[in-house]
Amino acid sequence: MGIAGAEDAGVYKLTEDLAVIQTLDFFTPIVDDPYTFGQVAAANALSDVYAMGGKPITAMNIVCFPVKTMDMAILKDILKGSLDKLMEAEVTLVGGHSVEDNELKYGLSITGIIHPDKVLRNTGARAGDKLILTKSLGTGIINTSLKGDMASDEAVAKAIDCMTTLNRTASELMPDYDVSACTDVTGFGLLGHACEMVEGTDIGMKIYAQSVPYIPEAAEYAKMGFLPGGLHRNRDFREHMVQIEQSVPEYLQDILYDPQTSGGLLIAVSESHAAGLLKKLSDAGIADAKMIGEVVAQPKGKIAVT
């Protein structure tokens, strides 16, 4: 698996029972605290391996840093935050590369392993499957509000908790259930990544807007107009595939398109296994996990939001 199909990561088969998963992600700071930024960046990069059902094993740093204008202590804290998150994930940091840049950027490349027959793609969902989302939405809106000095400390804390939480537990629970497809919800927003799962296929999806978990303050800030530019780009790019009922409030439509950083997993699981997986996620401490919709036979290649 490579760049075709908008998969979360690349997969290369080494033997009949071993494949490697490779992914890379880096970005500019989205929070003020350097240590927290490092944690978010690490959790975000690891997520692509978890989304494919894999086990991340090694990581390499990617650093762009303005050495002439920024204190090196900031970089130290970023790397410390990332390393602590990697240790939590039991992933070994094996190196990396740095360049001098006028703008700070940080991320990681991650290598994971998986049995070739157990790779989860973002396509493959079946009509009748239920859809489970494991994290609340709204981090993009809250981060935008933070830049405008409008986000409360409580809202920021909720967003940081969401972004720094690993998708490891959810990923490790999936093999025990009849999961047909999975992706992580990141920059394209929930609806953008849902569109990737149905585009060019024989299935569609129905999303129950009122069942989608989101950080409560995100609704307040969306109503105030604190919407990231990526949200508008997501809507412009995918609205031809999305049918939203007029009864869905505008702020909730915004949240469904909101670009996430280190968001949750969107899991398609058979109807008979959905309740069991949801309970297992809840028992494991993933309190925000919710059943948010279902895979349908019609209309093909479309997302209906009700």
C-alpha cells in the first residue's frame, strides 16, 4: 500500500507474516507550551500506525528550528515532551534530522509492524456496519480561539487532553472484533475522512449529528465565528459528497468539518460486534467513544448527515 487510496500510512510486506508500516507528520506549533507541543506531535504521528491496526516500534525526529531567534531550551522541551509520549507508547527513538528554519516545525517519522493479513485500510467498510468515533471533535476550533485569546483555560485543557491521548488502546482492542475499516480523524475533519472511506466505493455513510461527541466549548466558539481556515477548505473540497439535513445546526456542521490534530479513530465494525466494542472501549477508559452512524448501501459514495 502506497500513496494510492489516501491510506493513513504506507505498508510494505517483508515476509508472509510480517509487514512494515511507515508514516511521517510534522507541523508548526498549535499550543503555546513547548513540552505539550512535543506530546501532541508524537501522538499525532503515532496515530497513523494505530489506525491501520499496527504496532509502532521506532521513531525519528524531524526538526526545523530558528536557532538565531529562539532559545534552544524551547527545542529541548519539545523533544522532552515527544520522548515522554514515545516512552508511553513503548516506541524507541532511533534518530532524526534537523535544519535551521525561520519558522519552528516539529514532527516524527514512525515505523510500525503488522501481519500482512491484519492491515486495516480506510476502505473496506460494509453496508450494515456501525461507525464508532473514539475522541471528541472541536480541537481545531478551540486552537483557533486560543490564537484569538478567546479560549478558556478549561477548553484548552480539554483540547490538549484529547490531542495528547494515544489511540493505542483503541487500536489494540480492534482485532478482537469484526472491524472492516478504520482511519484516524485529523486535518480533513470527520466528514473529510468519512468521504475518503466511501469515495469510489459501492457504499455510503449516514452520520447522526447529535450522536457525534465534541468538546462543548467548541460549539460556543463556532457560533462566535472562530473557525480555522482548514475548516472552510474541508467544506469546499467535500461538500459535493455530503448531504446535510437543514435540521442540523450550523455550528454542528462546522464541527463536523473541523480539522483535528491527533484526533480519534473512526471505526467501521459489524452490527453484531459494535455494542461489544463500544463497551470495551468505555471499560478501557475511552469515555468519549460513541456510535455515530452506519454504513449504508445507498447513496453510493455519499455521506448523509441527519
